[in-house]
Amino acid sequence: MNKVSGLLFAICSMSLLTLTSCTESPNLDLADNTIQQQEPAVITPNSEDPEYILVEELSSRITDGSAPFVFDVRAKASYAESHILAAYSTPYGQTDQAELDQIEGLKPSSEIVTYCGCPRHLSTLMARHLKDLGYDNVKVLYEGYWHWKDNNYPIVEGVVATRTSLRFEGDIIGDVDSTKESDVFIRNNRNGQLEAARTDVNGNFATQFEVLNFQPTDTFSVYVNSLEYQAMNNVVAHPDIDNWINISM
């Protein structure tokens, strides 16, 4: 889809959740207040997938000193709350070549692992972006940050934030290519948090956004397919009331 002539977009603010755990999309399936260990992942790749790495392998390589460069592509607010040990903060859509050049020892041939919390949507997009910049040896952490944290692999913890759960749902209308899915990005204009969703072939999408330290003045921008294509900005969400905010363009 190269052009969007119209965007019908609904934001539904579901029940307010204020949690002390840190994340954008944590595993909330708890039993007896204990996080359940997850089964090891089984990767079934296809030709469009990036190369993946499992948390067990990455943890072993951090331990034995052969770790690749690890890039946390979530927002800096999420990184500040907690991140994988030795990871660099390289938010997707906000990290340019000049910032990459400041990472000591990083070369185009260096092995890089990207991760996010979704568990691999933004990290896959970042991996593709890095390859476009000439970094040829890029992998994606398959299970994402929350599997890593929930299974007690080494992390660095900062100040724990409160989290407010907002549900964004909507439809893209207009010149929608009925044979393709589209990427929809929602960004918190205050702290830079970015959430991504994919539409179906009819242009429908939905995503849960765990906003860190939500402020009543928070506004959101919406992008379609690229962070260079801003479909709307200054969208206001009200998590304190159970209502829909309908916007059309």
C-alpha cells in the first residue's frame, strides 16, 4: 500500500491496569502469583523470516564471553526500566547511523541480535533496517524480552514504572491493497514508546499498548507502513472512562 486516502481509526480504552512489573507486553498468565516457566521455543522458519536466536543460546554466549552486540529496540523508557544485561538502547525508528557509529567496536560485519517485547515484530523490522544500512549479520531474539525476563535470564533493572493498559483498534479505509497486510505503528508522543500491529487484508487491526507512567496529557501518533508516513497525530486517549474515541480522516 503506497497511499492511504482515508483512515478510520478507533481507540478503545479498556480497563485501567496499574502494575509494578516493567514491560510493554509482559506475560500476564500467572498462577498462584508465580510466573510459569515457558516451554522452549520451536522455530519453523520460512523464506521471509530473519535469522533467529533462542534465549538459551544468547544467555550462554553472554556467560561465556562470546556475546554478539545486543540491541534493545523498545523505547528508551522501557529500556530504562529493565533490559537484557549488556544490551544497547537502539529504539526502532529513533536510531540513526550516527548513533550506531558511537557504539565502540561495532562494524558492518559484527554479529547483532535485536529484541523487543512483542515478541519479535519491532525487532524484525529493526533487523531489516540494519541490513539496509549494511549490517549483514543480524539475528532476532525469537521469544522476545518477556520470555527472557520471565525465565530469570540476566537483566539490568532500573526504576519500576506504573503501566496503563490501552487497547487500540481500528480500520484503514481507502486505497488498501487487498492482497497485502499493512503495518500500523502507534507512538506515545511524550516518552517515545512504540507499539506495532499488523492489519488483516481488510485493513483491520488491534493492539494492546502498555503505557509507562501514563499522563492525562499523553497524546499518540499513528503511522501506516512506515514511520515516515504519519496518518494522524495528537490522538488523545482517556483510560479513566470506558468509551470509544472515533477518528476519521
